[in-house]
Amino acid sequence: MKKTGGGRKPSKPDYDPSMALQKQMDTAAARYGADDHPSLQMIAKELDLNPNKVRKLLITAGVYESAVADKVQEVFLLHQASGLSHTDAIAATMKELNLSKASVTSYLPYEKGVYFPQKTDRANLSVGAERVRRMRKRKRVLENLLAELSEEALWEAVIEFQGYKFRTYSGLPFSYKLKKGRSGAYTKELFIDRRESSKSLTWSSVLLAFGRIHEVGAVVNRPKALGDIRGVTYIYGMFYRFGLIDVPENVKEKIS
């Protein structure tokens, strides 16, 4: 008599599709954020994947940005919100944007497996995806700072660059962190972590140096040129990284 509950055993009992997807996503995100800025084609070749799949992985991880991707997702979601099924929403998007099915689906995140939306808690992000997001956000913040040159934009940059490894005029590494008050907002003090005895850097000191930039000129030869300000050696390294000042070539070798 044939036993019930039998059936064919899976050929790969330990295979987990969602874990495999996450591994591909992590690897693609890490390569996408590498210093050599590889193209989708380069990443696809390295991972032995189709470039469209690489793009879909990066979109699913939340690290890929393009006007086309934003438009496809916007149109697709509108069609879904109108009551269309997933398949019909893709067809409607194809027709509206005059794109092939392969193109439309490659600009949409995976719905099965692991999906990290833009506001996913950092603890659930892969290291590669988190790194790329942080890099892209910092880039946008600095672009805004250089366009506005306002106190508000500078403070936004200071918040976003917490934990970043800057260097002083003499090449010594340092970073800073901010603390939050009872209201939940950041207090305007930068706590330098270069040495145990380092004191905090006040926001008023940063603003004093910020106000001196145009008086000093494009190339700031030494920190004191920004003024006799407490902690100015740290401010000097921060301002160089923010793109607010330039420094002499011999200093760049130590500070970059």
C-alpha cells in the first residue's frame, strides 16, 4: 500500500529563494556603490546576470535612482490604485509610456522575496544597500548646501555627516556625533571623538567660520585663516569635505 504524504523530494532542500534574492541584491548594491562606479553592464557581467535584472535588484534594494524608474513606478502605482491587477497595470503602463514589458518590469521592485522600501529601518538593510543610500543622501545634501549656502543647509549637512571620518589640517582623522534633547531634536553641539578628552564643538563656532569663507577666498591656506575660533582645525576639515573651501595641494595629500 502506497504511503500518503510522500511525493518527490525537492532537489535542493536547503535552497531559499528569498535568501538567494537578498544575496544577489546585497552583492549588486555593494558593487553599485563602489569607488570605481561600475555600470549596470559591468555589474551584470561580474554577477553573470542580465543588466535588466541588476537594475531590478538595485531598485528593490532602494539604491537605484533615475527619472525613468521614477516615472514607470509612478504610472504603474496609479494604475494599480485605480483597481487594475498587477498584470493589467503593467500592460497599461507599457501602453502609456510606450515601453516593452521587459523594460517596465525591470523598473519595478520585486514583489516576492525580500523588499526594502525607502523608509525601511536601518537594522533591516543590507550593509551594501545602506552604504549606497547614505552616500547618495549625503551627495544631495551637499548639492543643496552649495546651491543655497545657507545656515539651514549647513546644519542639514552636519546632521547627515555624523560618523563620517574627516581629517584635520595635519591629517589626523576625526568624526563627530550629535545628541538629542528632550524634544527629540538635535542639540547644536558637535562632540568630537578623536581623543577621549576632546571637547564639544559649538554651532556658533561653525557659523563664525562659515561667515568668513567669502572673505578668505577660494583657497584657505590654514585653519586660522577662517578666524581665531575654538575647534577651527576640525571645521577646516569639515568645510573642505563639504566643498565649501579649497586647500593647497600639499594639504590635500594629508586631508583627502
